[in-house]
Amino acid sequence: TQLLEQSPQFLSIQEGENLTVYCNSSSVFSSLQWYRQEPGEGPVLLVTVVTGGEVKKLKRLTFQFGDARKDSSLHITAAQPGDTGLYLCAFHRDDKIIFGKGTRLHILP
Amino acid sequence: DTGVSQDPRHKITKRGQNVTFRCDPISEHNRLYWYRQTLGQGPEFLTYFQNEAQLEKSRLLSDRFSAERPKGSFSTLEIQRTEQGDSAMYLCASRTTGTRGYGYTFGSGTRLTVV
């Protein structure tokens, strides 16, 4: 059973476009994390959202935690080729990180 | 300290051979984790250590897999009698307990190909 459902699985868009990817669950979380993983590398933490309804911004990336703390979204404004990668949402439980399957994003120059 | 180091970065082995991977965590981190990632999937938890004690093993970790962290510093993951299904990226991560935001730092992984 996949506790975190990420959508879409794949997304390929032109440089300069905006996009949103989603992380959904039927479970309630105390926090959710977003990681970016580039090919051949390990995941790198982007942000942790903790409070329901919270919005965090990291340059052109905007992260939102759902009011009910069951879901989260990542919005990228004016995507650039450097944004290409696998975006993973994750939660921490029982002393370990549990990941979703990720959204593979490809930004075309 | 340059982060979490994993060696080798790539390993190609024939089915049935044994392989061993090494992970050097960030020196002050007492927790060390191993994950496996196959194509199209997020990383899946295998096992973790607090200092030298192995505290949890996933059901994914069959009898052919063994991990050690003998002195509470580096760790090794050994796979015996490799199978094609073992082909994956093996990731190591470390952190300190009590870190706000959980502070996991991942290595670059070892990509295993079993032929």
C-alpha cells in the first residue's frame, strides 16, 4: 500500500512555463517533506511543511501543506532546465523517512 | 566534512556473486540508514543503525542481505548470491537524533547492475 500518491508520475514542459505537482494521502501527517533527486545522485531536502495550510517559498518553488495535513503541493513558476529531476514527497514515521514514488520532471530548453 | 560518501558509485556483477558496499556518514551523525531505489520508484527503507546497533530491518532485506556498522562510524551492506532483481541504486543516509526537520543527508548512492 502506497501511503503517499504523487501525481503526475511524469511531466515534460517547456522552459518558462508554470507547473504544479501533488502529493496526496488519506492519512494525516505531522509534517511532510519535499526532496529533489537529480540523476545519479541522492535526494536533497528542499523543505519541511509542518502546519496545516502552511505555504513556504524557495525562490521560484512554492510548497503548500493542506489544511487537513493530508496532502501537499509544489508549484514551480517559470520552470528552468535546472529544475529537471525527480521530486519526492516523504514523511517521517517510526524513526525513518517514507517516500512516495515521485514525479519525474523534465524541463525542455 | 564533505557529507555522506558511498563507495563504489557503480558496480556490475554477475548473478550469484557477492557484493559489498560501503557508506561513510557525516562524522557526528549517530543514525545511519540504507535505502534501495529501483527505476520509477522512490527510495525504499532497508535498515538503520543507531551507533553500532542495528535497530530495524525491513522485510525487503532478505537473508541474502546483511548490514553492519561495527564501530558506529562507517557501514557496509553485503548482498550474497546476487540476483537480477537486486539491480538498483543503494542509498545511504545519516542524521543526528533530535534534529529539527529530521535532517537526513543522503549519499550519491551505489548503482548495482546484476547481469
